[in-house]
Amino acid sequence: MRHVIGSVADFPERQAVPVRVSGREIVVVRFNERLYAVRNTCPHQSQRFTPAQVRGALETTGCVGEIELGESEPVIVCPWHTWEFRLRDGRCARDASKRVKTYRVDVEGDDVVLEI
């Protein structure tokens, strides 16, 4: 099912915005003008992501021991234990057995449409 959940302006860049759709709590994030949606429950210990930090994943720079925040792989960071989950596919950076449910998000005109 497809649900209009707001306009693009309702989802500020790099902020986790909670929405409730068909009885589900979902977090929608805009990162570099692309929209992502994940279930609002961290699979590590079943706590809510909100309020969550959204940023680029840590990446190596090519120099030994040097890392930086990247821009190509956005992650949502659980506020309780700082576990990171990729917004693209829900996979956890710390434990490959953990994954958060992702949802398809489309923009139609100015409407943000979430598919459940």
C-alpha cells in the first residue's frame, strides 16, 4: 500500500522524522536530497531510534589509522547504544546479524509517498 506522508519540506536534511503509517512507527530521513525510511525500532535491544543522529558512515581515508565521516553511505545511529544502521539497506555496521526493516520512499511532485 502507498501512503502520502507529507511534503518534501516536512523532512529536513539529516533529521530522523518519525511517522505512523498503518499502525507502524517509521523514521523518514532525507540525506543529500534522497529519502530513506526504516522501522523506528533498533533491532539490537528494541529501543526507538528517535531521537537519532543521522550522518555519513565512517570511512577510511587511505592513511593508516585515519577515518572520516563519508557522504556516500548514510546511517542512522541508535541513541541508546550508538549502533549504526545503513539507511540504504538496514544492515548494521557492528553486527551483520542485525538489520532494521527498510521501506521504499518515492517523491511525486512535492508529495512524499511511503510504500508499506
